[in-house]
Amino acid sequence: MKHNKAQTNTWHAENYRKHARFVSELAMPAVDLLAPKSGEKILDLGCGEGTLGLEIVRRGSEVFGVDLSEKMVAKARANGLEAEVMSVTNMPFRAEFDAVFSNAMLHWVREPELAVANIVRALKPGGRFVAEFGGAGNVHHIVEAMRTVFTRHPEFGIFDDFWYFPTPEAYTEILERHDLSVTYIELIPRPTPIDDIAHWLAIFTNGVTKHLDEAQTAMFRQEVREELKSTNYTEDEGWVADYVRLRVRAIMKG
Ligand code: BEZ
């Protein structure tokens, strides 16, 4: 299965900045786990508009960002990060980086083996890979609400929940198979307050609704929002996305 271009190329930079800032704001523990050092060369996979890449630069490393979204790469460059439009499934790098870092991107990639093979090939001997992305159980209620709405509307076709949310065990197996030694891996439930699930759905589910017309898409979002009121909304806390992060650090063997 392929990296979902329909989804990743339709990021709307302004909406993302307004309603999904938490994606990079909550990722500092992953940057801390990376522990970038002065003079290191680091590849930031799924750099978005460059927020975390620039934080890594601030900590003394040289960063090259890649992202599938042209708009995000343009924004990253405007913000001062060196970046290119590129897919992790199609990267040319050979032994160039001291570390590969990735936040909130690898759950969009349906070919985890190919992604990891390309990551390993990009690393210098002894290099490290640090990532955080959706793990097993991530956005479970949201995905189930989407499934319910698709089942209610056979005219919507088949529900394709294309995200990759592995368990620590399954991901460790893949990494170890590709000559990476896992030094840390943890599944971290991280319920995340968001402003309104309607914005979340508009930003993140274009891949699910890409074959629906405008009216169907509006109906889909409205009904999913209704479904989620019982699981992801309270008067006191407002909307909460049921995120579960998989945080991992691995080092090249040998
Ligand atoms: C995530 O960051 O976990 C995520 C975002 C959008 C859709 C699915 C998962």
C-alpha cells in the first residue's frame, strides 16, 4: 500500500496552524529523546512547516526536512529550514545522516518496511532513529465513529482506515529486522484537548472522504461529530482526541 498522497498533499497550512498546532507543541519529549548534538546532521521526516526542525537547529544540529506536502515545504523554507518535497518511500539518501527524526508522520505510511529500509539507508554507521507517531489504539473512538457512519451510508462505499498504528512489539520486529537495535519504545496514551472535532476531521480525514461529494463530506463530518459526543466530548473539558503515541529510539547495529 502506498503513502496516501491524497491526504498528505491536501494539508491546508493555515488551518493546520490554527487548529493543529498541538501536533508540534506536544512533541518536545520526542526532540528530547533525539538529544540532537552540535554539528550533527539530522533528517526530519514529515517536517511540516519546520517547527520541530528549527527547534533541533536551535539545539545545534544541521537539519534537512522532507515532507510530501508542497505547501508545508514552502512554509518550512520560508521559516528558514532547508527542506524538499519527498516521500519516505522514495528517498535517495545513502549514509548521510547522524540521526533520522520523525513526529506524527509514520502512521500515514502504509509501507512501514520500505520506510524503515529507507531510513536505515539514510543513516551513517551507528546512526540513530527517533520517532513518535500513532500507536496501537490511536484515535480508536474517532476511527470507530467514522466506521459507524460509513456503515450507516452504504452509498459512501468502503471505509478505508488506512492509518498504520502498530504495537511496540510489531514495530520492534520491523526495526530489528532492518538492523536497528531498539533502545527505547513505549506506547503512551495522550488524550489531547482540541478546539472542535469538526476542525480535526476537516484537516485529517481528506483521505477518507476523497471520493465523496461536498454534501456527503459535510454529512460525514456532521454525523461523526454527533457520534463522538458520547466518547470524546464533555462540558468540562470540551473536545479531546484519544491519541496514543508510539515513541521509539533505535540505533544501527554493528
Ligand atoms: C495522529 O497524529 O495520531 C493522527 C492524525 C490524524 C489522523 C490519524 C492519526
